[in-house]
Amino acid sequence: MPIEFKQVSHEYSPNTPFAYKALNEIDLELAEGKITAIVGATGSGKTTIVQHLNALLLPTQGEIVVVDKTIKSTEKPKNLKALRKQVGLVFQFPEYQLFEETILKDVAFGPKNFGVSEEDAQEKAKEALKMVGLDETFYERSPLDLSGGQKRRVAIAGILAMDPQVLVLDEPTAGLDPQGAKQMMGLFEMLNKKHGKTILVVTHDMEHVLDYCDEVVVVERGKIAMHVSKEEFFEDASLMVKANINPPAIIRMRTMLQEKGFAIPNTVLSLEALVKALKKGVA
Ligand SMILES: Nc1ncnc2c1ncn2[C@@H]1O[C@H](COP(=O)(O)OP(=O)(O)OP(=O)(O)O)[C@@H](O)[C@H]1O
Ligand SMILES: [Mg+2]
């Protein structure tokens, strides 16, 4: 299921004094069946990019090909509903995404909207809520009475209940505690490995990129500054410096040890590998 941006620009509020070009002629091809991280400074254009994937935003120039549909500046794809079933987008601020009076209804809304029976939609909603770690005590509560992290889980469940082939998550772990964040990333990994979902995740958490993602896209001032494999990105510390990114702890430790004269290869990307390399050096 290929996703391709071709020379895509996006200008907010065009032809007004507030016009702002947030994306500037970007080309980007996203790998099917992988977990791709989208990283970059605040305001670089990450959210703007991902909101094009289900035609929430339309390009002001260029086009985006998603599966068998093309999104252009002047036209929404003919079958917007089908596109949104294929590509599930979880917003950066999930509270904008919740509107039903109970959590169960909110999560069941998507499948119902796509023609699934009331009963089946509820079943799907219950399954999805379980996946994100919310039990039956949440079913009848109002989504508005939840904490930020819980709202995020409900919004993610609402998308999972539709079973999209492509999952787009805009900072899905913001507002979760470290344990909850890990569980959430583990869930995406499972959906990718077991169910073959293509996953795109916008994140500021480099530890998550290292632990869970296959590819890294760096966005810089409305341009794609880099698109490399996770290994390539973390093996070459200079790429992180160039991208103005603070490396994960293990990479900082590797660099520090290398600077102190330890023979640690750049292929070391985990604690286990680091210990092994150190042991080898001592032996
Ligand atoms: N509705 C809007 N109208 C005008 N400008 C906007 C609008 N939304 C975003 N922008 C501008 O476009 C640029 C890119 O914003 P975007 O939200 O895509 O950044 P981001 O990389 O997702 O940042 P963050 O990490 O803070 O979420 C920013 O300079 C922002 O101020
Ligand atoms: Mg954003």
C-alpha cells in the first residue's frame, strides 16, 4: 500500500495577510508494512504532513498518492469515506476527536459510520478499548471527563475499531506516563508485526524511535531534511547532530565511550550490544 508525496506544498490561509507556507515542495515515499517515525523541531511541519494523508488538509500544490487514491490541490478524492477507512489518523490533540456522550459510543461511531451493525460496532469498540488498556468501567463514562492520557487512549481506540490498514499517529504518547507510553508503542508494534499495518508516528521521543521504528523522516522548516533507516540514523551520530536531535541514552553512552578510546562499533544500538562490545574489549 504505497504512500507518496509528490512536490507537495501547503500554505495556510493563502491570499491573506496571514498566509504561511508550512510545506515546501516535499517528495516523500513511505514504506508499506513498516513503522516510520516523523521527527523534527516544533513548528517544522510534521502535523501538516500527516493531516494530508486522509485529506484533512489538501495540498496547495502537488499531489499525494495513498493506495489507489490521489489527493490533489483542487479535489478531494472521490471516495473520501473509503480513504478514511484505509488511513486512520489520531490527532495530536485528541480532545478534538471525541464528541459522543459515552466512551463506548464514541469508539463505536467509526465502524457504525462505515455500515457495521450496532451490535458488531459495539463488539469492535470493546475490543479496541481493551487493546488500549481501558476496561468496561469506562464504557458508560463521558469522554470529556477523562485525563489527557485517557482521552488519547479513547481516540486511538476509535481509530483501531475501524481496523485501518494505515495508522497515522500524531504524538500518540504525549500525556501518557512512561509505562503507558511503552505499552502504547508496544501495541503499535504488535499491530505492525502481527497484522501487517503500516504505521506512521510523529514523535519527539528518540528512545521510542530507536526501540520501535524502522525508518526515520526528519522534517525541517517545511522540507524533508532526511529519510533513512533507523540503523543508518542511529549508527551515524553526526546525522543526529545535523538534525539537531538529542540522541537516546544508549547512543550518547556509545559516543562517550568511543571518545574515551573504547573500541565500540557504531552498530551498537542497544544496552545488550553495548555490554557485549565492552566485554569483548576487556577479554
Ligand atoms: N492553521 C494554521 N494556520 C496558520 N499557520 C499554521 C496553522 N497550523 C500550523 N501552522 C504553522 O505551520 C507550521 C507547521 O506547523 P505544524 O503544526 O505542522 O508543526 P509540527 O511540526 O507538527 O509542530 P509540533 O511539534 O509543535 O506539533 C508552524 O510554523 C505553524 O505555526
Ligand atoms: Mg504537531
